[in-house]
Amino acid sequence: MVTLHLAQDPAADAFLEKDPLGVLTGLLLDQQIPMEKAFAGPYVLATRLGVKKLDAGQIADYDPEKFVALFSEVPAIHRFPKSMAERTQKLARAVVEEYDGDASAVWTGAKDGADLLKRVSALPGYGKQKAQILVALLGKQLGVTPAGWREAAGDYGTKGSTRSVADVTDAASLVKVRAFKKEMKAAAKAKEG
């Protein structure tokens, strides 16, 4: 049994362990807010929807204004509730249209790591970096290891790295990932100046 520590909240992490759409949504939300808040977002959304598991069809078909209201309810799911609600609905629509509503089919149907990266990269809101992080997360923590997954994940797939959410397995590793990101930002800033 997998034990995730992405939200750093036992209930939210237990939810993610059983909900592939929750994992996709959590990583989608993981921008401009703390990682833990992003990965708690799917659990909060499910609670507000009154469901035990996120349903791509329900989210895709939800009235857009009411869906934004769910995201905006205090405490807001994201600091940009309107745009992230829209992105979440686009992601859910793609899962319905491309994978018959089954988010896990994004990875269970992949032939190899390169195909997995291609499938994830095609999802709304997933650029190359986010797609590579998801491939790394799937491989490192969720047992999704098609041939070539580490190569497809790039540096995020490196064993023992502390680069991203894919490497967060407890509170201590979260601190290491944050330190790495801070270092990278400082290096980038120094390069600019």
C-alpha cells in the first residue's frame, strides 16, 4: 500500500492514494501556492462536491459559475480560484473525451515512458516540466514504471533527487525539496543580474 505525503495531511493524502483524477488535479493546482495546499485541493473539492471520489464527467459538466464558487469558498482552494477552476474543468473534459472519464488510463494505457510523457503533456495545463514531474511522481511513488520512465521524467526521475513533489515522502524530504527550489531560484536570479 502506497502512503503519500504530498498534502502533508493524512485525510487529503489518503484521498489522493485512491483517486487518480485527484493526483492529476493536485499537480495541476501546484503553481503559485504551497505544494501542500495544491495537493489538499482535490480532497477539499471532493468534500465540497459531497463525493468520495472525483468524477471527471461531473466536473466537466458542472455549471462553470457554480464551480468557480466551489473554488472560491473560504478557504479558497487556490489563490486564483476562477482561473484554476476553469483549468480543472478543462482537465476533466480532456479525461472524459480522451480516456472515457478514467484518469488512471492516462498512465495504464502508456506503452513506455516516452508514450506516458506524451500522453501527460497533451493534458490541458501540463507543460513539459509539469508532465515530467508527474511521470516521476508516478514512477517513484505510485508504482507506474513503464520502460524508460526515468528517462522520460528527465532530471525529476533521478533516483535520490530532491527536486520536486515526486521526491516528497515525509516532512523532512519536503524541507529538502523546498531548499533545492530556493537554491534554483537564487541561481536563476543571479544569472539574470
